[in-house]
Amino acid sequence: MDAGEAQRGYPSPKIAPMKIQLLSDLHLETDPTFVAQPLPGADLLVLAGDIGSYRQGSRLERDDFGLGDYSPRHGWPTPVLYVPGNHEYDNVDFDETHARLQDLCRALDIQWLERETTVIGGVRFVGTTLWTDFDALAAPDDTLGEALKKRAKAFRAADFYLEKAEMRRHGAPFMAEQMREQGLACQAWLDAALRVPFDGTTVAVTHFAPTLASADPRYGVTPGTAGFCNALDGLLPLADVWIHGHLHCAQDYVKDGCRVIANPLGYAKKGEQADFAPEKLWEVPVRRQT
């Protein structure tokens, strides 16, 4: 269409939406036989973390965290984006595993999206594990003391599980305080990345949830919730779509103009897989760039 046609009011040609296959929280350490299949019509696969781990008792014998089944180099027919979850770091050294996951993605032709931005088909993907600052339950009118008490409760709830996870960094246990450090660094990076002007659709991809609106309804909002959700509602308007994992409950809602979606498999033994949608494609609008 030329400029004259546009001025005469002819409709612009429609751009087909991007169709995304979404997987997270496969936890292949509990069932390494699970393999999702490529969906007909998919343009892209997003892996939003917790694909497989080597925690105590892991049944995953391969050394690729389960990522090999989703490798374009091994026949997966679409581009694949990957943000690591928290459990990939269970029972291992944080920095060594971080580097190992990057190397694996490079070898498998999977796009590593931890604190990275990439544009595919006119859509910008901005990704990070995100972690958490444990301050999601702090209210705007809380005093500093009240906010710190809430954070301390969230720390205690998280440390109960982190002690069992046996993550390590610099020779010491990786606990809630160390996770908060990662969370603050990821938040700062994500805030800056989302504010970079982009003439098109933006999709944020994180493992941890950006808002308490994604809290698991089975448990309600408790101090432990701050170990799963952040309170980054102010960033939601900067993305058209926000994909996350971590909580083992499916999500598809709109908040502050941003569509928030999650498609975790979760644990069969906890009855968490009923809402997993292995054959669903999520459509992301593609805006014509000027």
C-alpha cells in the first residue's frame, strides 16, 4: 500500500499474530520421560524455566537439564527462547551452572534470554529469571520497620525450602538474602530494558511472577508468596504480554493493559497438571513497525 492509498482511508494489510508455544516448570527431574511435541502452526517456543534439575533424588540422567529435546539443532522446528528457573541451580554451584546453561544453549541453538533482549518477527522479547526481592507484601504506607518485618518473614519462609535445595555460591549456601541480591539486579536490568523505545510488540519473559495477581489461589497470599511473586506492577504497562512460570498454576489475565500468561506443568503427585495446556498456542499481536 502506498501513501496515497493510506490517505484515502484504505485499511492497512493485517499482520498475522505470532503464535507461541509455552512451557514451564516441567521438572524433568521427577519425570524425565515427559516430552512436549511441537505444535502445528507455532512460530516460537518459550521455555520459562524449571525445565530440569539435579537436586537430590533427581531422576534426570542426561547432562543437558532436559533442554536437548527442545533443541532446533536436534530437530525442533521453531526458534526456542529459554529463561532459566530457580531449580536449575539446585544442588550445584550457582555461577558454574549459570555458565554451563549458557554453553548448553549455545550448543543446542537455543536463545539464552537471561538478561537479554532479542527481536523475532517484529516482536521484542525481554527476558530474565527475575528472582525476587521478597518485598511483594510491603504496603506503600508501611513504615521501614514494618516493611523489614514482612521481608524477614518472607526470608524465613524461603530459607526453609532453600536449605533443602542446597544451592551454593562462592562456597556458601545460596539463601534468601543471596536471592534478593539477584532479584534486585534483575529488576534494575529489566526496568531499563523495558524502557528502551521499541516500535513494535514487547513480550517480557521471566520465571518469577511480576505481580501478586499471579499468586497461587491454593495458598492465598502469605509471607511465602513473596518468594514467588514480585510487586512490579509499575512495569506491566511497558509490556504487551508478560510470560512467567514458577507458580504451578496456569494464568491468563490482563492487568494494567498487559496480558499475563503462564502454562506450567507442575508436579503430578501434587495434582498440579490438570490445567496444563500442552496443545495450546498463545497469539501475540504483531504491530506494524513504521
